[in-house]
Amino acid sequence: MEVTVNDSIANIAPDAWNALAGGAWPFLRHEFLLAAETSGSVSPDAGWAPRHLAIYDGKDLRAAMPLYQKDHSWGEFVFDWAWARAYEQAGLPYYPKLVSAVPFTPAPSRRLLLADPDDHDAAAGLVHGAVTLAHESNCSSLHLLFPTPGEVELLRNAGLHIRKDCQFHWHNNDYSNFDDFLASFSSSKRKKARRDRRKVEEAGISFRRLQGATLTDDAWEQVYQLISITFMQRGSLPYFTLDFFKQISRALPDGILVVMAEKDDEPIAAAVFFVGDDALYGRYWGSDGHYDALHFETCYHQGIEYCIEHGLRLFEPGTQGEHKISRGFLPAETWSAHWLKQPEFFSAIGNYLDHERRHIERYMDAVDAHSPYKSRDSS
């Protein structure tokens, strides 16, 4: 089957792409990917050259894959710096490489977008097309980051090595309110969570939720300033530009949520979330200074409260952080799939991933033992 390569998501009809992507993941939608490109956040100059794949059945889009050619590993959250160093030490170029992912978004979502979920031929055609493109464009490798669990076996059967990792996710067990959620905690963990919330309240900090029409350009400028302060304290700038947020806010007004923390009617911190059909995704945080327990309240407790109020089943707050466990987030498997052109490296990395997988499983068991919940069936 013919696989076309597109140097912009604009070359694929928005309705056709979104019909395949569905509404579960706002960041997989055409509007999100287009805003990333047109805002300059994602571009060849930024090291993200779009190479989106598409398979057509006549004029109908049968299958697609978000895909980028990259000359670095920033903004991926599946770390392969050691692989790049090994290539360099062997006198081989690791970059460019091909990456199927949503830029700067470490959340599982589909990588093989299919009009018919059972169209395994089209799925195999996408993988084959990506590997062929890697050969033709002199890329060292192909990486599919954060695919859904249902895609993992298909990718393994296509000959890719599977990498296992974990994040911390919160699940809504039909809680009626935040206190009902805290009632599922052990006594000591419940007291600590309430103490943290009380610190924020006693500091005179209040919260506003901004969504839809309330996310004006002026609001975004305030939010972006706060985010930039925190990024610059870590020695970098935000991955997405201010123009990206303004664009995506207009294109998907109900798909983005900002929780703004205010003191004396002035914004002091903000957290940016994306809202899916049944899940909330935490992304960016910024503050103009240190406030005791404010990060936990803004990024975690406020998100949990929003999920309970709106009946969302899942909250993915982002990567890393054992500190999330005491707030009710439990370890959840995440996946990636990898193909490398050099057979020796491909074999060696396969062996490495087998060892790494066992370490990840032991780690998940260890952190799960520190769950704040009274009993296992609460999780």
C-alpha cells in the first residue's frame, strides 16, 4: 500500500485526521498539532521536522501516524541519551532519527491511527512506511513513544523492541467530593493532605479556573509569564510558545484548563491542563516564588477536585515524582517501541531493555507499597 509522507499536518484534512484520532486525547487532534507547527514550537529549526504518514483508500484517509525527524532528544521524556553516546563512541551518527509522538507531551495515546481498529494491514503498513522512511532519509532509528497498551503487541510483532516505564496516575472511584476521596486514605495520610490544603488557605491564596472564553490573550500572557519564570529557574525556556497557547485556546476552548492561584487578587501561580473525553492531563506549572504546599495544591489537588466534579475517570499529572504517591497517584505502566538500523546496536539495546524492564517492575512494586489508601481494592 502507498504511504505518503507529509511535511506539515496542514497537508492532511482536519476532519479526516480527527475522525481517526478521536476525542479522547485533545493533544492528538489536528488543531493541537497544527498550532504546534504554525506557532514555531515544532519546526525543522526547532529540531522537529514533521514527517506525518498517511495511507488513503481512494480519497478516504485509512490510516495515519504523527511522525517527526529529529536531530536531538529534547522534549521526548523517553530517554535515549545513553544510546546516542554509544553511537558517538562507535563513530556512528545517532541523529537524525524518526520519532512518533506528540511533541512535549508524555501522555499515552494512539500512534497508529486507523479508520478501522482491526485493520492490522494498515497498521503494519504505517510501521513499514516509517522504517522505509528511516532508510531513505538516513535516520539511525525509529521510536514510537507512549503508544497505548493495545498497540504494544502489534508493535512487538512488527519487530520493534518494547520498552517499559511507569508514571503515576489517579483513578476516580466514583468519589462524590474531595473529602470522600480523602476518606479512602489511611488516617496519617489523610491528615497530611488536609494540612497541606490548610496551609494554602491560611496563606490567603485562592483559585480560579479558566476555560473556554475566559482564556483571553491577556490571561495567557499572565500564565505564560509564570510558566516562563519556573522554566528559566531550571535553565530553559518553555517548549511551547505563547502563540501556541493562544492558538490552541481558540481552536479547542473546552480542551484546555488553567488553574490560577491568586493572592491579594494578583496571580502568583498557574497550572495548565488538557481535558479529554474521560481524563485530565496535567502539563505546565509556573509560580513567581515559593509558597508552602502550593505546587501540590495547584497541580494535584485542584486537578483531582476537577475530575471528581466533572466525572472524569483518570488524571495523568505528567512524568516522574514519587511525591505524587502520597497524593493518591499510583504507578501505571507506560510503553515505547524502538527500531535501530544497526543490527549490533539493535540487538544490544534489546538485551538492555529486558534488564531495564525487570528493574521497572521491581520499582513499581516498591513504590506501590507506599500507597496512601487504606486497602488495595481502593486503588
